[in-house]
Amino acid sequence: MMKVKYALIVDVLILLVVAIGCLFDMAWVHNMLGISHAPENVFLCQLLGAAVFGLALQNWLVRNVTDLEKLRIILLANFVGHGAAFVIFLASRLSGAGDATMWLAIGYTLVATLTYGYFLDRPQAQAKHA
């Protein structure tokens, strides 16, 4: 059975790849997301990269959290964030934006959403009464 820690680490690695692609304004990010490679879009792509990097850093820093209440908040934030990204990516792709590699982003955000949803739905340890 997968542990939350490992799900967070996998998420960090994938988010870092995307963040680096955005921060260094790489063409594959523009093609995947359907962002034209115009000079005025460089800042937009780098801003997206900074946000994705922040999420990756957050997930890295909380990977060892053991407090169930705090962990549940982290899982909920990831579930909602990845779920929203899935809906936006899917709608964008179905409207013709991006290239075929956007399906990778759609697939990953769906898997991440389902993974975080799985951990949210798992029974939590019951508090012991004195």
C-alpha cells in the first residue's frame, strides 16, 4: 500500500519538471499548454512556474507530517488543486488548445486527484479515550 509520503514525493518530482520548464521558458511547456511562444507570454509562463515550484516545495516540506489533522488539510489542498487543474486541462484540450502531450498533464492530474482523494477517504486512526 502506498504511503502518503511517497505520493507527495512523486508529486514533487513531477511538479519540479513542470516548474523548471516554465521558469526557463522551454518550448515544450508552451506547446503542451497551448501558450503561444510570444515575448509577452514569457512572464506568464514564468509566473506559472513559480506557482508550481511553490506547490512542489510545499509538498516536499510536509512529506513527514504525522499529525492527522494537518495532513488531512494538506491532502485536501492537493486534491482540490489537482482536481481543478484536471478540469482546466481537459476543457482546454477538448477546445483544441495545446498539443497531444497535454494528455500527459490530463492523465497525471487525474491520477494525482484520485490518489489524494484515496488518502482523504482512508479511515483515520481513532483517538483513544482515557
